[in-house]
Amino acid sequence: MKPSQKGPCMSDKLKVIPSEWTRPPADSEKQRRQYRRYSSWRWHVQRWALPVLGVAMCFLYLAVFPEPMESAHASLANGQQLYVIDGDTIWLNREKIRLANIDTPEIGGAKCESELARGLEAKPALKRLLDGKEIQITRGDPKTRRMIDQYGRTLALVAVNGKDVGETLIERNLARRWTGRRQPWC
């Protein structure tokens, strides 16, 4: 066949035209905008400023208000460390002790603002009663004879210089006698 004749093979007459979907334009406006966005200082500030500012605010808060974390620690007369969890619970030598004869307002699961405020008042009061003093612990609830409560805490009576700490908190209106079940503080 001669090249001028038309036949089944017409490859010399086909022309491939690149379409938009096969190859992106070399310098599109969208690419330029994207490059400008990621290379500008504003984008870096927007991306990193909030997390850095959040971390800085946490450090500033801890530097200005360290009292809540340190206030719960007390040292005893014999050099042991004590941690007051709330108005009726303490940690002593890896043992969680619940004062058996009182109930104080909750801090973690407070039902209202007044309960939270009273709980935050009872916690440092218990710390002040125990701080730097020699304490006597009588394990077991005298009424029920139980040694451990439902949360695994040791039930005990705690006394300083022969005076019951729970009774002192009741006298100061920071606690009430434990009746065997929770009663609302709100």
C-alpha cells in the first residue's frame, strides 16, 4: 500500500490532543494561592500559635496558682507524708483511709455549688488538724465493725492528741455524723 492510499492503518493521520484531565496546567492560579498560603508567616502563626499559647497558659496557671496541688500534703510528727483527698478521706503509707464516723461534702462529684464550696472548705481544715501532729488511727467502724468500705478504703477513727478529728470537724460545721447512707448537701 502506498502512503497516500487510505487503508485500515491510519496512524499517521491521528493527532493526540492533550486534554485538561490528563495534565494539569503548568502554572495555575490555584497552585500559586496554595503556595502563598503555606509559605506565608500568617499560616504558620495560625497553625502554631494556639497550641503554644495553650501550653504557655498552663505553665502560667501552675506558676501563679500552685496552692491547690500543694495544700493537700501534710507531714506528720514522725516524718511520714500524708495526703488529704477530701474532708473525710486521707492517704497514709499507700493506704486509703476513710474517716468512719463523719460525712463531708464531696469535691469531685458535687451536686451543687454550695456542696463544692463546703467540700473545698473541709479539705484544708482536715489538713490543718493533721499537719505536723502525731495521729492515732483506730481501724474499723465502731458501729458496723466493718474494716473496709465498698470502695476498698480502710474505715478508721483518726485522733490527734486523744481528740477525734471527725468530732472536731462536726463542731466546726464542716461535717455531719455518718448515718450509714449518703444524704444530700444541696
